[in-house]
Amino acid sequence: MSRIIIGVMGPGNAAPEEYSTAEELGKKIAEAGWVLLTGGRNAGVMSAASHGAKQAGGLTVGVLPGDDRSDMSPDVDIPVVTGIGSARNNVNVLSSDLVFACGVGMGTISEVLLAAKAGKQVILLNQTPASKKFLEDFNSDRIHFASGVSGAIQKARQLL
Amino acid sequence: MSRIIIGVMGPGNAAPEEYSTAEELGKKIAEAGWVLLTGGRNAGVMSAASHGAKQAGGLTVGVLPGDDRSDMSPDVDIPVVTGIGSARNNVNVLSSDLVFACGVGMGTISEVLLAAKAGKQVILLNQTPASKKFLEDFNSDRIHFASGVSGAIQKARQLL
Amino acid sequence: MSRIIIGVMGPGNAAPEEYSTAEELGKKIAEAGWVLLTGGRNAGVMSAASHGAKQAGGLTVGVLPGDDRSDMSPDVDIPVVTGIGSARNNVNVLSSDLVFACGVGMGTISEVLLAAKAGKQVILLNQTPASKKFLEDFNSDRIHFASGVSGAIQKARQLL
Amino acid sequence: MSRIIIGVMGPGNAAPEEYSTAEELGKKIAEAGWVLLTGGRNAGVMSAASHGAKQAGGLTVGVLPGDDRSDMSPDVDIPVVTGIGSARNNVNVLSSDLVFACGVGMGTISEVLLAAKAGKQVILLNQTPASKKFLEDFNSDRIHFASGVSGAIQKARQLL
């Protein structure tokens, strides 16, 4: 039977707060026995989450946009080299049982909407008032907000 | 030399106002001598824009998500059958010289953000106050708003 | 109603004979009123077929692997910028009503097999005895051989 | 540091001999401590290799073509749900450090050629005289033949 796979999405160019949230999320995901899936690059939220997961002895999958491993986080155990560029965001979404999103970058919110549209549960952290208001207007039962990592993990347990 | 290609994005499940905006946009795009590119399905904004463009004698490209033409708008001249599902949104974005977006559906805003992130100019119509506020917060010089089709076309001429 | 779309596949690094076959094929495709679809790059068979089609006043679609038009043949009217690398071969195959293949390069034969597997009719030119023997062993009613361009076009008319 | 990932490719509709070769390959891959990567479906060579690897306590990745897990082999630990159809063959190839191919189906040989073109080492089993002759004609230093599983594994150790 396949493992539970949890996606963590967020900016490659992350703010310090987003970075530390992602690292703690990665750690908690590993401690829960879930597999972490990220965009795999050695940057920002992807890198932080993978690092956190490895510190806790977890298993990490990185779904890379390029056609080799040149830009991979050293904390990725299983690189999936897609060669399909930003279209790999859809692979991240479809492969995850549930998605966490840290931050409000263009790419991140684009992926949040893609995930909710594909029927996935998404839990958001580090949102701004404007992004929260905008996302709440969709009235989606698949978009959730959490103010911290432990609340986010608790919410995930309810949804899985 | 390649033709100028203008993308029109918007919900498959469009409101009447979005539908009529898209149809008029398609017509004006064809009259300008530009090639129209849409998501190709026989639904909502895609279908309306293609219909408008064909009425004005234009050329229409439809970038389909599925692996055949079963769900294609009858107004598509050149179907591109990608077989890559929602990942084809990125093909739409990369293939367009400029993107118009009608409406505020999850898929549409996801594509707007993907386009702006990829460096494309995007002109939005039929926005809500919350979506406008949210998108303005990115302070992007690639995201523009227009209140009607003629203003949108005029803006496009400036940006091309 | 959508136009008839004919794919021409072959090596980017083409031998002179493959190049001239592709150019003549492109010309005949345009003269038949069909739309030519190629891999779009400014190289080998793709470039030759597009050049032939434009000389005869045809319409050319180029399905590019990269995420911009930097490597595009100047004879492409409608660039489709996929950003999905070699995975775009499948887009070429699915988008074509029928596929011509010139030559025996690894990429070309890979695409021939992909096309036949996807249920497309494929007409091959410039084959070697070993490639012909190998392909005949599949006993596929979708793989055809032609010894010259006029025979290939005649075969295409029967199959369409 | 990332794990060594070994791809096993072959027909979904496998002959008994191909099935047993794939199962034994999967077992030996797991025993070597490598991660097995397949096309993930519950069919033929993919399924057999995954089954063999799980019997030996290995870790299995399945790169699925569809947009959900409905057709997944029960022996896949980590499903990667691509939603990009046959274009996922390129993901299999790019993600593997080395590729084994069992059999001579159209899809299999298409993938072998794609892999060799992408610079990957490929080891083939269960070939016919015609497929062997055809593939040898490329004079590629990336295409290798083995007559049995232990020879194939030994060859893989030399190439990695």
C-alpha cells in the first residue's frame, strides 16, 4: 500500500518566517510518518521543508522542473526529474494527498488554486489579509487557514 | 516570421457577462490580425472567444488538455492536443505574446499568476474588488486591469 | 471545423537526403491545403519541412520543446511554446491527423513508435533495411513505408 | 544525498517470460539497495518489477500517466501522479540513473531510444534478433544487451 504523501509548496525566494515555518512543517511531517513532497530545488520553502524532514529522519521526494539534478536540494532522497518546467506544479498537486502552502508568492498562490481546483485539501500558512480575503471569497471547502505549524498539522490529521 | 498570438483565458463555466466579454475580445483580436489562442474546449470563455474570432474571420488555436479532440470547440481551426491535462495551462501562457483573462475562477487566477511569473503581460477584465485588491498587492508591472473590451485592446496595443 | 494537421518528424541533425525529402514533403503538404506541424526548431527535418511549406504558401505550426522561441525556425507561423522538453514529442503525435517520418534517428524512431501506439497512421521515408525489418516485425496496420515523396502523399490521401 | 534510482520499463501487456524477468530484476534491484522506478500501473512489467522489489523489502516509485491512483500497482510505495499521459515516459527516463528494459513492445523500444538519446545507460533483456540488430545499428555506447538477470545486474554495477 502506498505511503501518505504531503506536499509543501512555497516561494523559492522565501522570507525568513516562511523558511522557518517550512522547516518546522517538514520536521512534523516526517515525525508523523508521512512522505514529504516538494518542488525539489535548493531554494526557499522547498529546501527548508526537505531539510526539516531529513533532520527528523523522514523520506523526501523532490519533483524537479529541469531535466537534470543540477539545482536539487541536498535533502532530497528521491528526485523526480520531470523536464517539464513550471508544468510540474501540476504533478506536485496531483501526487499529494494534502498540500501545505507557506507564503503568498505568485507561484505559490497559483499552485494553491490549482490544487483546490483538482480537489485537493490545501492548508495555508503565512498569509496576508489581502490573500486571505481573496481566497476566502471562493467559499471553497478545500482551502483552510492555520496560524501556526501545530494547528496546521492538527488540521491535516482531521482532513486525511 | 511568426504571427502575434494572443491568449484568452477564463472559466469553462462562465457567467453570461464573462461569455459576452470573451466573445467580443475574440472578435477584436481577429480584427487586429492577431491569432487567438485558448484552452480549446467547447465551454465558457474558451468557446466564446473562439466563436467571436471566427465570426470576424480570424485564426484560432486551441490547446486542449485531453488526448483527443472530443471536447473541442467547433470554432477551433488548429487543435493542439497536449494530453497533459491542467499542465497545459503553462503551454497557453508560454505560447502567448500577451494574455487576456476574463473572470475570477480558480483556474483563471491560477493561470494569471503563472503568466505574470513567466514574464508575460496580462490584462484582466471582469474582476471583483477582492481579486483586484489581491492582485494589485503583488505590485507587478505585468498585471493590468481594464474595465471594458475596447480599453483592454488599447492597452494590449501599447504593451505589444 | 478544424483544419487537417500533418506532422513531419525527423532528426534535427539531418542528412542532406533527409533534408531535401522533408522540404519537398512540406511543399506538398501545403499544396494539399493541409497545416504542417513540426517540432519547430531551426534544425534539420523540422526546419526543412517548414521552409518547403512556406515556399508553397502553407501554414506552419511549430511545437517547441523549450520555454521561449529562441531556437525557432523562421518559417514557423504559429509557435506553440511547450516548455516540456522531449515530452513535447507526444504533443506532436497527438496533434497530428497523420505523421510522416524522415530518417532513422533515435528520436525519430522513438516518435514513430509513440505515434503508432497512440493509434496514429505513420508513413516512413528514408529507412534503412534494419529499421524497416524491425518496424515491419510489429505487424502494425498503422506503420507504412514509402520510397518517395509522391508515393508518401498518395498513401496519406488514402489514409486520411 | 539522493538514492540511486533504477528504472524498469516494459510492456503493460507482458509475456510470461518478460513478467518473470521483471519480477526477478525488481528483487535484485531492492537487494542492491537501489530504489525501483516504474510506470506504476497495475500491469505487466511495471507491476512485476514492483512486486519483486517489495518481496525483497525495497522501495518502489511509480510514475503514473493518469491524474489519479486508480490504476496503480499495489506494490508502489510512492506514486507520482503526473496527469501527462504517455509524456510521462520522459519523466521515467530523466529520473532514472540507469534503465532496464524488458521486451520489445512499441512503447518499450520508444522509451529505450528516448533514454539513450537523453544520455542514459540502458540495459535490454528479452530482445528479438530483429530488435537487437536494429538497436545495434545505432552504434550507441549507451545501449547494452544482457541475456539474463544476473548478467544485467552485473552490467549495471559496472555502469553506475
